[in-house]
Amino acid sequence: YVHGHKLYSASQDRSIMCYEISEDGCYYVDTLFGHEFPIRYMHGLSEDRCVSVDEQTARLWKTDQDSHLIFRIPRPQEVESKEREPFTVVVGTSSKNFVAATEKGRLFLFRSDRKKPTDVVQVTNGTIDAIQSYERSVIVAGRHGFIHVYKCG
């Protein structure tokens, strides 16, 4: 994913590689580690921040500080299963906020200053395959032929 003069590349080996792009070429800068499962999707938020998801976590990376925040989907109290609802895709809505989608068709709005989602929307009963932000809105699509647009506050 390219943002400004930074290129981020996610991998099945659970790492994110950071590159600097200039008129002279593309140069390796750093490798970010922290995911416990292969990275499914990532999105650049700004030149020094990106967000990525694996099966169980969303991570907001602060590349200029070599740190990241971890976000998980809270389990309902009444569910006894230890199995988590897997993330599929993620998109940034600002440099500090992002929306992550799951295999069970739900959207979770996260803010960098809160560990739990600030909002949850059930979009469909199937997997959300694509998500994109546009002017404080999120466009969502899935393999069942639906497209939805949601306004982010």
C-alpha cells in the first residue's frame, strides 16, 4: 500500500515491510513484527501510520515510533466458544480511526484512544470482501452481490 512517500507491504510471514519512495527509487526502511497469524489485509493511514488485520487482531502501527496498538473484537458474555470472529479487511477513516470487517458480516469502528470498538454494524450474514473509505464514509461490498455505504462520525 502506498501513502505519500511511504510504501507498506504486508506478508504471510506476519511482517510488514516499510519502504521510502523518492525520485531516485524505492529504499527499504524497516520491518514491523507483531502479528501472530498471517496478515490478511492492510491500509496506510498516513506517512507514519498504517493498520493491518490478521485472523484475531487489528493493529495500528506507528512506524515513526516503532510501536503498535492491538485491537480485538470483544466476545459476547453469553458465548462459551473461545473461537474469535476472524477479521477479513480493514480501512482507515482518518490517521487515528479505522473500520475492520469480519467473516460474519460485521463492521467494527475503532479509535486509537479506545481498545474496544466504538460502533458495530451487522451488514450481512456473509463475508465482507472489500471496503474503502471516501470522504468520511465507508463503502462495503461482499460476495453476495451487495454494496453498502455508511457515514462515519
